[in-house]
Amino acid sequence: MEDLIPGLPEEIGLECLIRVPHGTLPLLRQVCHRWKQATESPFFHYLRRSAGSFHHLIIFIEARRAARRSLRFFSSHPYCRLATLNQSTGEWAPLPPIPFYLRHPFFFCIVASGLHLVVIGSLYRDSLSCNDSVYVYSFLSNTWHLGQPMPGPTRFLFACAGSPENQVFIAGGHDERKNALKSAMVYDIAKDNWTMLPEMAREREDCTGVFAAGLFQVIGGSMQKRLEWSREAFDVGEWRWRAMEEDAVPEEEFLKTCVMGGLGRIYKCGVGGKMLLVKEGEDWREVAELPEDVRGSPIMVSWAERLMVARVESSGWPSAMFVLEMKKGVAIGWRRVAFPKKYHGYFYTACVDI
């Protein structure tokens, strides 16, 4: 078998390869068969994380309008693209545009799972009908492909979360007749197929999904036209749902904003959208007061010991964004993040890929 790098022992060659920037991985796959095998191996990416060579990427999706003028009329067609913010270097970079759109969908879900991004679930702006298409981006090949559509019924405002094992979990939402759903399913990216899960205990729409420690948790939502904070969790190993918490909160205190952080922490906004709260075990505690520019119901992204909070203005693009630095769950301070002027349009959601 040929060496990974001629003249170097195998382990030294591997140590060299795991330290390349993430943006170079698509090029490594094209050098030779051995490098392609190495970069596609789960062990390779385990070594990257162990060596601290991985990068935390915040993924943003935006819709833009490309204008075309003529002497008699002005027309434009919308398109979507993704951008990444590398938290290790502070660099912004575009991803290839999603090439399959025939009409202009909005209200996306974007989920990171393994070395993939999955864009799923939206409405068509012209008809307000649900879109069941699945779009998958690979960081290894730097390409998009069209996945198997979501099985029916078509749904909207559902909980969605990705696991590290290249799976995307979906639960709840409502169908095109506004009927709340309690069905759930999982999409296997590698196999490109869907598997139905057992149903939840109750219907939930406009709910939030997080995944941690083998549990797909569906949090909050509207149940029988009443907003409440409660959780159900699907245990992947036991293949069953179990009740996690039945802790209803006043409607004025309920906010959909909720993300899973490190060490099983759950972050959400509370106290009228002014405070950031964290749940560790069974208790909630205040972490920090939100900067005034991002109060209300902001978009949040969590990774390692940091949390990004952004508030979206009426035009759809964030008007302010801050990162909270933490150490062992204790807030150190907020840092404002600037947006390059070339990134604009309509900001839908964000997620973390590691």
C-alpha cells in the first residue's frame, strides 16, 4: 500500500493531513485514492477533533434577489445561498448556491449533521404551500444534491435537529389544513431514506428540536391552541419516546428561542426576552442579561463555551449580533460581531457545524 505522504511514516502523514483547514478537504479528496479514503473515514475526523484542528462554523442562509433590467421592464428572480462564519479565524465565506430551486421558498430549516448541511421544509411564497424537498450539502465534496422528499403529510413549523451520526430528526408541526401533528421521522443522509418513528404523546406545532446524548428532544410548542413549556424526548437506543418535563409557563414568558449547548445545557430567553437562562439538570438559572439590541425573541446558536445571539429586523437580516464568552457555564462578557456589507438579504436561521 502506498504511503499517505511519500517518505513519511503512515502516522506522521496522517498527522499532517488532519491539520489542513476545513476548506481544503474537497481538494484533498481529489489528490489520490488514499487521501480520498482517509478524509472520508470517521476516524480521520475523530483525530481532527482530538488534535484541536477542527473549526466551529456558523452557517447562515439568506435569500437574495438578482435583478435583470431591460428597456421595457424590470424583473428579478430570487436565489438562495449560504455563508459561513469561522469562529476560529473570524473569516466569512460563501458556500455554493442551492441549485435546485424552481420557485422561491422561505421559512427554511437548516440542520448540521456530521459533515453535512440539510436544508429542509419551507413554504412557497407564491402559493404558501408546503415544500417537502430535501437539499443536502457535503463539506467534503463542496457540492449539493437533492435528497428523498419528506414523506407525507407535508408539514410546517415542525421540530428539527441533527445528530452527529448523519441523521436528521423531525417531529410535530402542522399539515396544510393547519392540523397539529404528533408524528415523527428520521432521515438517514448516507442511505438517503426516511424512517417513521413512534408518535409523540401529543400534537405539537411551532415547536423546537434539539439533539444531545442520544436523545431527540422536542420542546414547547402550541398544544390545543395553548403555548407551554414541556419536553418529550425520543431515545434512539431504546427507540421510544419518554416524557422529560411537564413545566408549563405563562404564555407571556414563552419564547420559541431555545438551543442545546455543551454538557447537556439548554439555553433560552426568559423574563420578557431580557435575560438568558440555562437549564442544567432540573433547575433554571440566569446566565446573563441580553444586550438591549438583541432583546425580544432572538436567534441563538451555541457551540463549546460560547453562545451567539442575533436579532432580526423587519427586513429580515440581523440588525445586531453578539457572542457571549463563558467559562464553565459562567458568563464572562458579550462581544459584538460585525456583518460584512456584502452579506444581506433575508436571514432565516443558523446552525453550527464542527
